[in-house]
Amino acid sequence: MTPVNPPHQNRTSPQQPVIPVLPEGVRMRLLHSVHGDPRAAAELMTLLTDRQAAGLDPLPIDPVDLAPALLRTLRAQIRALPDDTRLLLLLAAADQYPVATHAFLRAVAAARLDTRPLESAEAAGVAHAGPGGVVFRDAWTRIAAYESGSPADRRDVHRLLARVLHGEGETPRRSWHRGAGALGPSGRLAAELRGAAGKARGAGQLALARALSERAAALCPDPPERSRLVTRAAVDAWQAGEGDRARRLAADGTADDALSGLFALRAGNAAEAFDALLGAAAHRARPRRGNDSPETGGTARDPEVAVGSATHLLARATEAAVYTGDLRRCREAARTAGRLGIAPPGTLGALAAAFEGRYEDARDLLRAAAGRCGPGGDPTLLLHAGIAALMLGDHTRAATATLRAAASARTRGATAVMAQATEFRVYADFWTGRPRAGQAAATEALHQAYATGQDNGACHLQAALAMFAAITGDADACRERAAAARSYALARGLGLPAALAQWALAFLDLTDGRFAGAAARLRALAGFGPGHGHRAIRHLATPHYVEAAVRTDDTRIARGAHADYHRWATAVDSPDDLALSARCRALLAPGEEAVEHYRTALDLHAHGTRDFERARTELLFGGALRRLRHRAEARDRLRSALEAFDHFGAPHCAARARAELRALGAPAAPTHAVNPAATLTAQQLLVARMVAEGATNREIAARLALSPRTIDHHLRGVFTRLGIRSRIELVRLIADSEVP
């Protein structure tokens, strides 16, 4: 990247700072930390250490460390304003930053201040009066207005704001201003702030709870208690999505295995996270005196409080085991729970039973866990209910549980859990005919995971996006996403995203007709150990492996894999899994014998929710019928499959259905059934619209500042995805679809 000279540096200096090329996660966190301001982002990039630029150390959290030069410039602009104007801006800024309290107008009335001096701020383009108070030009101007005030002036405006905050539910914010207006350490104020943080936490205001705990720590005269308050603030910061602040606070507090394990679970080595969380669970299960861990937020004098914390940590340890793919760890955690006299989470016991081949026991435990998906529950337990439902093949319940987990997390202010819920929601979106919607949700969750410092979750979402790209036929995006996911996953022992990315590549091979490549990838998936593969992904991919193996005349291992898959499908009695098992049996059966197995599969699909796999079953059935010369039924099955693939936006699968129909000598479904807006990429759709308007390739190239060769490449892609052969067909299709 080109070296950039920030404005505050001497341009004649012999050594100019070079902006580093940042990993995507660091870049997203950096933009988040500077409120999306490009000026602050450019300055901060030049100030990062090598470890920060690589994502190994947290980013700065104080404004003076984020963009000192920008802040100096803005402070000078604020200080050039009249004194009365600066006082009003300081009061408004204190009301909004770093905690929003919405008391500016009440404070102005209580102090009988004249608001006309705000006209000077408006003339300078700094801020203007709005219906609810003062509207600053941007976040950094607001910060500068606050930072430009003297310590004494800041204390005075905080005390004024505290006096007017006496409404119902305003106690935590009043305490915040009282603490911000304190002159020095105060045990009484620290205790008040700690209590206010508890109320904010209970109301789902975790960002406010973090600020209150952090301020309480600053005022606390007792070092051990101060350290505990900092650690509590670190937990609140993490759950509120402030990952960098959480890590910095944890370094200053009394971070134990629980907090270290939580950080590692979402942004470190999953195996290390499991060990830390399991050790913390064992430690928490022993009643002790004094302050309890930051996970409980209370005391451990009551043994039930400590046991509850241990159960929660066991659930987190289960998540770590799921991410690693080492399900033996689940068995270890289940033994630990038994030794401590704690009922293990349902998913933990189920995974341990499944690893040992006790499928019926695993089914019963999963059904109990999946049943705990009522609205308003704990987001972590709802997430586990969703995972259990996925393993049972109940995608409707999985979608419900994960949606409720995200909603509950949002209500509680637990931003960190919201992205995690989407990670597992996407599995339901894969096959139930919502690839485009699932892709959009996963992309949004990816940005959220990066911004909140959850790089492990982002890796999982990258792998999910690779699978969506495989389904929608975007080969380049699939390979790019899969490579990014596998590179990160293998470095941190994340078997789940590594396996999912490998499956995405295999599925891309399968839909493109590269059966040998697909079979090789899926065979390798079965052989990967913990940290590189995942037994659950291997199980889910079994129907695809059987399909690839049959196409390459290598069915010995496929028959064994299908036998285990059928045993699980029978145990959980999932219509979708039983349908896919019947499809596998059809693929492995000779001649006419396969027909009845296909019919059985479609009957079972009718009672399930995996609409995408139902369409693929119809495609395979139609091909088999064609080869058996059952032409009429083959045509009906293939056209049904083609219509479904066009609806789902899966052009590669649709192309296979069209190829089968051409081999049958039957016309494909009418091209107007294709939705260009859902099928084409944004660039392809733009080119298609210009072609429909009558523009030549050269004219389109000039308008888009691209080469005619690139336009020709895009146009060939448009033809392939839409299943057409000429510009005339494209013009008609665009017109019929009424694309806006």
C-alpha cells in the first residue's frame, strides 16, 4: 500500500510511516473503534505496532491514543469558539459521551443557561441545535468538545447532569455522572457505582454496566476490590462487543481461567479454551467465600450460585469442543460434570454419547436440549438448543432457537452472542431454500464478528459463506472464502470451520461435475483429526460423498459411510435424514431397483424442510429415469428440479438439470422463470441491463471503465447463469422479469 503522511507529521522527515496492509478482522475493528471516521482510521493505521496490525494485541481504546493529531486539530477548533458556546458544547458532550443520558435540555433549564451561543457553533460547522439537544458534526467533534474542557469544568457539568437525572430508571446514569464528577477516590461512590452497574446489567445495558464498573474501579480505594471491578468491567465489555477494551481491562484486573477461556473460545486456540473453561468450571463448583467470579456477578456464599456458574462454563467448554472437532473432549467434560455432581448441558452429554456410538441416548439428550427454545430464555442455552436441533435434523426448530438466541442477546445487550447465533442459523438456511437470505445474514454477522473481536466466529462464517457461494455457483468467492477460513482455522485448531470450508469446495466440485475431486475432498474430510476436521460435518456430508463415490465407481467406503448415516437417521427419525439415506441407497442400487428408493426419498422429503436437497434428489432421480428410458417421468422430475434451482438461485445445479433435459431431447422450462436479480452477481446484472438497453460490449466497457474483454467475460457468465444463448433471449428475459 502507498505510504501516507498524516497531516501532523513533517513531510520532509526522512522516515515516513507506511500504512500496513491489515487483515480483514483488524481492519473492521479499527473502523469500529474510530466510529468509521476515515481521518481517524488513516491516522491510527500509522500508529499501530506490528502485533496490533497482525491482530495479536488489542487496539488502543482511549481517544488520545486512537487519533491524537485529529483530536488536537478539533480541540483547537473548539477552543476558538466563545466561552459560553464552549460551555454548552461541553455540557452536551458530557450528556452524550461516553455514556448517553439524554438530560441536556433539563440541565440547561435547571442552570438557566442561554442557548443562543450555540449559533456560533453552528456558524463554525461544529454542531447545531436539534429537537433533543445538540447535534455534533461527527463523533470525533463530540469527543473533542468533551476533551477540550478543563477537569474542573467537566466535573461541574457532570454534577449538574446528575442533579437533573431523577426519573424512573435513571439511577444508573445518575450514578455515572456522580462518579464522573468526583474529585478523588471514594469507597462510598465506588459501592454506589457497583450497585448501579448491577442494575444496568440486569436491564440489558451492558455497555453502561461496563462504564459504571470501570468508573467504580477508578474510584475504589481498595486494590483487590478495584481489580475485581476491572475484571467485571472486562466481562461486560466483552459481552457488549467491545473486544479490544475487554482484553485491555482483563490485563489490568484479576483475569482467571474463565475469562481467558472465554477470550480464547471466540478469538484464540479452541483447545486451550476448552482446557481453561473446564478447569474454571471445576474451580467454580467448589463453594468458597468472598466475591464470586465475574461470570456470576454475585457472591459464592450460596453454593447454588457457584454451581450455576460451573454449569454455564461447562456449556462454554462444550462450544469449545464443538469448534475443535475433538468430541472426545465432550466425554472428558461429561466425566468432570459427573465427578462434581453437576448435571451436564444436554448437548455435552449428547455429543459424548454420539462419539461412543450410543445414538439412541444421544437422540434423547438432544431432544431434551432442543426443547428448551422458548422465547426470552438465556441466549447461550437457546444457542445450544439450536445446535441440538441441527443435529436432530430439525431445521425449523434450529432456526427458531437461533433467532430467539439472537433476539434474547439483543435484549440483554449481549452483542457478542448475536453473531454467534447466526453462525449456526446458517446451517438451516443452507438447505431450506434460503441461500440468498442466509448469505446476506451471514455477511452481516461476519462484519459484526470482526468488529467485536470474535475472529473464530468470523472464520466459521467465512466457511459458511463459502458454502453459500458453492450453492449459488460463485466459484471464485467459494474458493476465496474457503481458503481464508481454512488458513485461519488450521492455525487455531478450529476443526468445525476447517471441515465446513472443505465441504464447500467438495460441493462446488460436485455441482460442476468434478466427481473425482469431490470424492477425494470428502474422503480426506473423513480422515482429518481434531482441529482439522469435524465428525458432525463429515456426517452431514455423507450423502454428497456417496453421490461422488458412485460417479467414480468407488462405492466400498461409501457403503460403510451410508450404513452409519442410516443408523443415525433411524435413531433421530428425521424425515430429511431418512430421505437422504434413501437417496444414498438409490445411488448404490443397480438399475430399476433404484427407482423405488428414489420414490421413498421423495415421499420422505415431502415431510421435511430441506427443500434444496429435495430438488437435488429430483435431479438425480430424473437422470436415473432418463437412463432407464422412463422419459415422461424423467422430464417431469427434471423440470421440477430446474424450477426449484432457479427459485433458489443455484445456477450450477440448474445447468445440470438443463443438460439432463437436453440429453432427454425435451425443452427446458421457460426462461422467464429465471429471476435475473436473484441469479446474477451485481456486476453481471448491471451488464445485463445495459445489454437489454441495446448497448454494445464496447459501449458498456467505456461506461464502466472496463475493457471489452472483461465485459465479454461477464456476458458469458450471464448467459451461463441464466441458461440462455443470445442477446435476444437476454433482452426478453430482462423485460419479462421487470427488473427495476
